[in-house]
Amino acid sequence: MTDSVHRFYEEYEVFSRKKGDLPLEHRFSLLAPNMEMAMILAKENFFRREPVADLWIVKRSDIRKMTQSEREAFGRLEKPYRETRGYGDLNERWRAFKARAGESGDAGP
Amino acid sequence: MTPEYRTVLIELLYQLADDNFILAYRGSEWLGLTPHIEEDVAFSSINQNAMGHAAIYYQMLEDLGEGKSDDLAHLRAPAAFRNAVLLELKNGPGNYWDAPDYDWAFAVVRHFFFDVFKSIRLNALKKSGYPPLAAAAGKIVTEQAYHLMHWETWFVQLMMSTDEARRRMEKALSLCWADAGGLLSLGKWGAVMAEHGLTATEAEWRDQWRQAIGQSFARVGYVPIGEPGMAHGDGRNGEHTADLGEALSILSEVYRSDPQATGW
């Protein structure tokens, strides 16, 4: 495609829900000259053979995407105490605590 | 079923089958040639749907003893076809395999005119006194809302686009308007079809079509000149252009040359 054709068509991202109570999923991208056209083309390009309860069209250039430096800046150290898996040994600790409390004559809570 | 009832029922079914069949064929000639690939996919899908609708009507004709549905589509003489002439006209100069110079504005206006009419006709046929037809119309109409939305979007956008688009659309509009009357015609048996409760009257769907098209024209500030005509004759009475004969000989070439090849 020439540059002028590229400027005329824009990329749109298509999101859909299979049923009204299911989360929105990103499905496909397509080229269209505007949003209304993107909507009618999305329907017949991607939902000829499957039901669709909801359809969202977003112009790709309207999406604030992550940059590479942000990808790096959003790194983090592992902190198990912030996740469920950091508490897998809770029963064991509780038993040990109760045992210690029993030795000192305090039954605990 | 009286002989008269059967005659007009069969005439009506040929109108329905042939309209969808020939326009789906004209649409399929656009494959690979539309403005961009997303439209190519959407348009092809619409054509497949319309071909499916034709197949439903041809099957009803087979059930009435008219012969095999594939034969009805491929082997009849042009004069036996009952489609509106507007739907058989070539897409433009050239052929799909050789220097096609098709007119997208003509495709948009023709399909838009037809799909506005098809919606009106299907809604009327849901109340047809011939139960298999009423049932078929109820089934087909579920796919029709999208077809109409698709062509209406194209119609409005191109009419409200650049000066060049407007000029080309207005040219296509006068071409289609000159033969739009043939869409609305029920042919010489029309009054009898309505008397038997098979369809609404021609006047009823003409009024509904004029009203619906008038609303779309108002949205884009277009005023047609005169009433929809039948410049190339009334296809419902077997009057057709050379374009139909040419299309039929191309689309039936394999079917005629080797019945084994299409035996599946």
C-alpha cells in the first residue's frame, strides 16, 4: 500500500464478549477508514460463525501502550508476603505457636 | 392447490430465488476487487448468505415438482428467469478475469436498493399464506438486518464523503433509479398473488420502499428525479438484458460441461 492509502486506513483493535456476563476479550485487529466502517467490517470478518453479545472497537493510535523503558521500570523484587503463596505454611506455624504457648502455660486465643 | 394458485406461487418463488441468485453471482465477481481486504471478506460473506437464500427458494421449487434445484439455477434459458433486471446488470466494464473496471458506487447503490427492498419483502412474506414460504422468510430475515446495515453504512459514508465520491454515487443512483421499478414489480401475476394471500400487494411494498429510501435520501440530502423506472424492462415477466445471458453461460459452464464434476 502507498503512504496515502496507509493514512486513509487506520488500525482498529476489536474486543468482544461471547455473552453479556463474560469479560471483554481482545480478539483481532483490522484496517478501516473510520470507526463505523470498522464496526460493520469487524462483525462479518470475525463473527460470521460465532455468536457475539458485545463488540468494542478501539483505534489503535488511541491506546497508550507500554514503552520498553516502562517495561523495565515496572520490574520488581519477589515479595512472597504480598502473595497467597507466602502463607502456605500458616497451619504449621500456628501449630508450632500453640505448642510453645502450651509449654509456657498460656493456652493462647 | 388450484392450478392458478400453483402457477402464481411458482412465479413468485422464481422471483425470490432468481433475485438472490443473480445478485449473489454479481457480488461474487467482486471477489479480490473490492476497496480493501476487510470489505472483500464481508462482501463475500454477504454473497454466500444470499446464495444460500436462493438455494432455499430453489429447493421449495423442487419440492413443488419444478425439477432439481441445481438444474433450475444453471440450465434455464434467460427468458425463464424472473429476477429484477437491475440485479443482472454487469458490475462495470471488463470481466473479473480480464481487466475488470468495476464501479464500486454502482455496487453500493444497487445492493443498498435491493437490501432495503429485500427486508420489506421478507417481512411481508412472513405473513404469506403459503406456510413453507412464511417459515423460510422468518429464517432468512435473521441475516438481513446485518446486510442492510452494511450497505447503508457504505451508502451514507460515500454520499457524505468527497466531491468525487458524491459525483460517482449520484451517477450510480440515476442508473439504479432508472431500473429500481423492476425490483418493486410483482409482474403480470402480481394482483393474483396478492389475492391468494401469498404476498402483500405491489402498491404496499412500493410505498414502504419509497418511504424507507426517502428517509435515507433525506439523511444525505439527495432528491431523485421522477419515479423508479423499468428502463430495461420488467424481469418479472421474463424481459432481460444480454448481461443476464452472458452471466448464466459463465456461471453454468462447469455444470453444463461435466455433471460429474458437480455431483457432490
